[in-house]
Amino acid sequence: MILKVVFGSEIHLFNSNQTYNELRNSIQKSFKKLPDNWTLSYSDTENDQVSIGSEEDLKIFQASVISDKPVKIFIYEVSEQRIVT
């Protein structure tokens, strides 16, 4: 499976047979203007934005994909602010 990783107007293709850390490292090498803190997400079959923040999340994502076409993963900046309740 090919991953189409999107940040703003910049798009790069990656092979999905990488670990979570390898994928993050590949993304950091390819995208020149990444924010300091960022996360990955994708739209599932119900159009929910699902975060990919671990090896387990990546494996679930890979298992859920049923298309031979490249699958989009989006990079989002993570805010430093935390809401305390």
C-alpha cells in the first residue's frame, strides 16, 4: 500500500511497510516546513478523523484499508496548550 502524506499543499508518497517510527522519520526528512509538534490522521469509512499516534494505531490503519489506490494521511500541528478540567 502507498501512503499519500499531505501537509498543506505539500504531498509526498511513502511505502506503508514501515514501522511508526520509521514513517515519522521518513516524513521529517521529506517535508521541509513541518511544525515542531505534529501528528498524523486519516479519514475512516465513516469520515471520522482518526489519529495515528503509535505503532498499534498504524497497524489498525493498515488493516482497515481495502483500496489498492494510495491512501491519504494528513499531518496536523499539535497545539502546545492543554485543556485542564
